[in-house]
Amino acid sequence: MHGLLVDVSETTGVRLRAPRHPISKKAIPYWTVRALPGWIVLLVIEVLVKVLPDDPPGAWLTVAIVVTVVLALVHLAVMPSWRYRVHRWEVTPTAVYTQSGWIDQEWRVAPLSRIQTVDTERGPFEQMFGLAKVTVTTASAAGPLHIHGLDLDVARQLVDDLTAATEASEGDAT
């Protein structure tokens, strides 16, 4: 023990580190398609406000539309690939490791002995791309761990493996 800090790795063998496995490359087009509707709605509203009134707004709205288009193109070109490079996951005999985000990045580790439930979720876009999200719920106040962008078969195998590992774990998941 050093001051108030205790190195939990000495007692549990669990250390926060970068996970090894990337998510599916199909997550890149998935995140692109998922982000597209928000930009389309915003542009449609801006264009309608410009063309429908009898007394159309000034040039400022044209500038706003151009800025929106540029921001949308940059966001759609950068965000999906950036998120793909950041998102990682790994399961070891002792813990689940995740890394996620793109601007606000998060690294998490959960000892297998603390896992309470393991769930799979597939929204319409995830189904379209053959992807799934695995949620690992623990007793942590930080909330569950999420592994986004997994191929469906990988997600199913991961859920099976985690279920078997947590059933064999010595902990009480609290």
C-alpha cells in the first residue's frame, strides 16, 4: 500500500490496460449510417426554413446550410473510423477489458467475479450490418461495460464464454 492507494493487481491480478481485440470493421459503415439521419433532419429543416416563407431569411441561412453540410461531411468521414480505432475489447481468465469512445474515451475493466449479467442487444441498424452490442453488468457504481460493434457470431460466442466463466468464478458478483 502506498498512501491511500492500494494496488489491486497484487490481490486480484487485474490491471487496467489496453484491450487486444478490435471490433468488427462493419462498425465503420454502421456508425456512418447511424449518424446520417440526424444530419439529414437538420438540413431538411434549414432548407425548409429558407424556401417556404414568403419573406425568406437573409444570406445567414445559406451560410448556416453550407456550414451544416461541411460539418456533416467531416463528422461522417472522421467519426466512424476514429471510433473503430479506439474501440477494443478483451476477455481474460480473470477480467473483461473494454475501451470505447472517440472524443471522450473510456477504459474499463471488470473482474469476472463481479459480473452479474451478460446481455446482447441488436437494434435495426445493427441487424442490417450483422452486428451486436454486448453489455456486461457488474456491481460497479460506474455502470455496465458495453462492447459495441461486434460481429453477431463473435457476440454470441462472447456471451457463451462469459456466462460459462462467471458460473465457474469463485466470487459472489457483488
